[in-house]
Amino acid sequence: MLAPIRGVGPAPVTTAALRERLRLTAVSLGYALSMAPSLALAILSVLAVALGPLTVGLVLALGVVPATAVLTAAHRRVSGALLGHRLTAEYADTSDLVLLARPLHWLRDGARWRDVAFLWFSASGGFAMSLVPPALLTGPVMYLLLLVLDPGWVWLLLALLSGPAVYVWWLVTPVLVRARALTERGILGGSRIAELERRVEQVTETRSAALDHSSAEIRRIERDLHDGAQARIAAVGMSVGLAEKLVGSDPEAAVELLREARATTVSALEDLRAVVRGIHPPVLADRGLAGAVEALALTLPLPVTVSLTIDRRLPDPVESAAYFAVAECLTNTIKHAGATFAQVAGSYDGTLLRLVVGDDGVGGADATGTGLTGVARRLAAFDGTFRVDSPVGGPTTATLEIPCRT
């Protein structure tokens, strides 16, 4: 019922087009019926403001404003769904205020005044706009019904004469419903300044998280090099130095020290490869994201089904972030889920990379845990999102989305 509007232009008469217009007519009727609560709340809002200096005005506002928020939330959901765009409220937070102090803050909240503007629109122009589609269809349908129940030339004539109304209904219904949804988005969708402020705040937070993550990665690499390859290379130098001193007096001991140095060198190389894999796995550079995830799945002690529809290479930072996010999710599955199998599915449509990691484990995964929080921070640097659905008893599904244009 709340799917996006698929088209507003003239369309051939097909079953799908008919279903679409009937759906939009039902939505338009719902819009029109909301006139009654909108008008009542609009009048009560005016009374609450007028009686504000009196106690009765404050008490009235404590009922009217939350009721208005409920009604506008329903319209945000409907209009946003029809437009394929989520509409969010931007009310000032008054939860920490005492009850009678809230109305004073509501008076200074621009979002609350936009709600009042919506009430008057819904009770006037919006009502007229939304009444047209059901009104155009009601007459012809009623005449046809009367013709079936009471056959007669009068009902037949009226049904035939109402043909133009059906044609107009076919043409204007998508246009009027979309116009109503766009108007509500303009009123209830929030101000451009508030949206920009929220965007700046989000960018600041994600930049800070990215910098923190980068610093942590640098410290990890330094620690791995210091504790691994650097220590082994220092040991090689000491062994070679001792062998050099013993080569004349005790050749066998010198040879043994050189063997140890060679083995230590091999271990140091493995440590260096591990560090490199932690920065950007070679398989990711060679085979892309899909191939790298498939290779990762083969190394895990758990059956993992991989189904990725990605027909092109993505930017290296995006592939790296997605790969390590999937790896972290699968690591959590192995450590904590008690699962018998896992799966990784995903696709890329040219604008959005979407990956879903799931398992049949016991569920109860904590999205605020250290590992999963790290995944969310990693993706946030790319404006990505990370959602975990893990009811107790399972299954667990983690959804990763990264906007990306190639």
C-alpha cells in the first residue's frame, strides 16, 4: 500500500496501472479523512496559544502537541514512503524538562510550528486535493452498482455519462497524490539549514572516528612490526654476527647458526606478509571484493555460502572497508554464534554496495560490542550503515550498506 509512486504521466490501461491507481485512490481517501483530526487539532492549537498565559492553555498544549506529533508522524511515514524518501522529525529535545515547562519550549521550536502549518493545510487545500480522486471514482462505481441491483435505462445512462469522470480520474490520481506527498514533504520534511547542520555534525563525527581508526591501525602495525618482524630480523643479525666469529674456530657451530638465521628470516617474511594482509590483502587487489570474500570463506572452519553480484571493481578504500567488515562479522559468528553455517550475499547497483552476512546461530549478538562497533565506525567513514538483527535464539543477520559511485 505504501510503495513509491511508480509514475505520474499518462499510462496505457493495464491491470498493473489499474491496481496502481486504485491503490493511490485509497491513499488519497486516507489523506482526505485525516482532515477531521487535522481541523480539530488546528483549532485546539490556536486555543492553546491564545490561552497560553492561563493554566488551561498549558494543559491544553500538553495534550494537543503530542497528538499533533502522532498525526504528523503518520503523514511523514506515508508521504515519505510514496516518494521513496524517509522524512524525519526535527523536534527540539524537551524530555529532560518538567512537564509544565515544555509548552514554553515548544513555542520556540520551528518544527512544532511546521506541524501547525501542516494541520491547516490538511484541513483546507490538502483536503480538497485529496478528495478529488475518490470523488471522481465514487459516482461511476455507484451507478454501476445500482445498475446491477436495479437494471434500468436511467442507471445505464448515468454510468455512460460518467465515463469522462473515469478518464479524468485515470489521469489526475497519480499527479494529485504525488503533489500532496511533495507538499507534505515541504512542510514536514524539515528546514534545509537543519539538514545541513545535521550533515556537518555527522561528517565531523565520522571524520573523527576515521582518524581514531587510522591511528589505532598505525599503532597496531607498529606493534606487529616491533613484536614480530623487527625482533626476528634483529635475531638474524645476531646469529649471523656470531656465525662470522665462529666460522674459523668452529665451522659446524657457525653453520648451525646460519641455519637458524635462515629459519628466522622465513618467519620474519611470514610476519611481514601478515602485516601486509592486515593493511590490504593481496587477494583483494588481485581478485576484487567478491573473489576476496570467497577466498576468505574457504579458510574458515565453518561452511560459508558466498553469493555476491558485483560485476565491476570498486574503489580500493571501499573494497577494503567492506572486506574487513565482512571478515569481522564472520569472525564473530565463529567465536560466539555457535552456528552450523553462514552465508554472505550482496550486490552493487552502481550507487550502493549492499552486503548481508547471516548465520543460523543462537542469536543475541550485541551491536554495541567492540568488534561490531568497529565495523560501524569503519563504514561510517564512507557514509555507510551497519544494522544487526539478532533475536535471542537466532538467526543473526548483519546488513552493511556503503554508498559508492563508479
